[in-house]
Amino acid sequence: MLVPYAAGPGLGAVLIAAGAFFTLRAVWQWERTRLVVTTEKVYLLNGTLHRRSKAVRLQLVDAVEVDQSLVGQLFGYGTVVVGPLRVRHIARPGEVCNLVERLAS
């Protein structure tokens, strides 16, 4: 009796592992990213082993943007662009945008 080869269980396990890897990677990046807004500057700090920081003066900010996918809208996260700074996976991006706009004006 010949049984056709079914790649379902093995392929399913690989897809689940890949999905878990990408999800954990996104959560790790989100956990290690800090956005600090002061009355003078907006700072972006991220990284674990390789720590990186960027800052932009609020006086130089001419536009603040929010980019949210449908999933981001459902779960309350998105990307905030403040001048040259692009911050991904930030919670309540609309509130952050309003705060930066209020302090920049």
C-alpha cells in the first residue's frame, strides 16, 4: 500500500517556530526601546548589546507622523516619526504624537 507523503506536520512545526521567533524578536526590540520626551528634546534609546541613542531638538521638529497598520490599531501600537527619528512598535502612538506636537509648538 502506498501512502502519499504529507508535509503538513513538519511544515506546520516550522511555520509555528518561525512565527514564534519573529514575535519574540519584535517583543525584544520593543522592550529594549525607550522614547524620552523632554521640554527641549526627543531621545530615542534602543539596543541591548549594542546601545544606540539619537536625539532631535523640539525646535527643529516640523512634522510628527503616526503610522498604524490594522493590527496596530487593534492592539494600540504603531510607528511614530519625529523629524529624523522613526520609532516602531510604540504604545499609544496618537498620544505620543499629540505630546510632541504640543511641546514643539
